[in-house]
Amino acid sequence: MTKRMVSVWVALLVSLAVAGCTTQPLVNVSETPIVWTDAAPSIDKAEVAIKRALIVRGWTGEAVGPGLIRGQINVRGKHKATVDSAFSDREYTITYVDSAGLDYYPSTGTIHRNYNRWVLALSQEINKELSLAASPN
């Protein structure tokens, strides 16, 4: 086997090993702006949009205070994630609270890649719902 071929095999094996890793740095969604196309920004519309997005993506959610919704997802009874979504009429955030079965390591700030997928999908859905809520009636 040539030296070049060995290098190709080593690179392939390293790529497969990295691709097989199931943990990634934990993602929080920070200070995402809400763009209102009508003239009246509304915290009530923001709350409704976030609650709708949670439901659409399979999360449950409840208001735990003014401008704060706690969301939870439970997948096949094996994987749970809890997040807080703080919001105003100008922006929202999604912040990790707790998880089970998702290999969260506080010392390294890593978690199973599915958590990040769920949170990013939730953020995209919130943006979609907010854009519908922000449109003039």
C-alpha cells in the first residue's frame, strides 16, 4: 500500500469517527430579534406565537412568569429536554434548563446532537409563527 493510500484511509477513519460523535456543544438561542411588520409590537402576540411553535414541534409549554415560557419535549419516554424561552415584544431566547438521556456534560458544555436539532427546529418554528403574528391582519 502506498503512503498516499494509507493517508487516505487514515483520513477516512478519522472522518467516520468524528461523524459518529453524538455530542456537540450545547446551543442556546440568544436574543433573536422579533420583526413586526405592523406598527404595534405585542408581547401577547409573541407569547401566543411561541406557544404555537412549541405545540407544532411536539413540545409542551406553560407560562411560568411574565415573558417566560418553560418548554419540555419527551421523545419515546427515553429522552427529555427542558428549556426556558424568555421573550419581550422585541426579542426571544431559548435557554437550556435540564435534560435526561441526552448525555449532557456540564464540564464540557456538550449534549447529544438531537437536543441542538430540536432547539434549532423550535427556533425556526417560533420565527415562522412570529412572522405570521407580525403580519397586518
